[in-house]
Amino acid sequence: MANSGELRRCGAAPGSLEELWTSLLQILEIPILIYHTVVSILIRISRCIP
């Protein structure tokens, strides 16, 4: 029985554009979360300052 990783890769050749895009999104996920957190904190602070 194939695991989910094998099922997900079915039809996608190694080094394909889809695989490159997936790895790029995984790399950028943490910096994007940090960015959104910092922006939301700055927005809250700016609302408190008259």
C-alpha cells in the first residue's frame, strides 16, 4: 500500500515545476507567518497611539 507521499507525487516527475513550487512554499511558510504576526502587532499598537 502506498503512503500519502507516494500518492501525492504520482504523476509529478522529480524536479518538476509542481515539486519546486511546493518546496518553495514550504520554505516561505515560516517567514510569511512571522511577517503576518509582526504586521498584526504593529496595527494593534498603532490603533492605541492617538
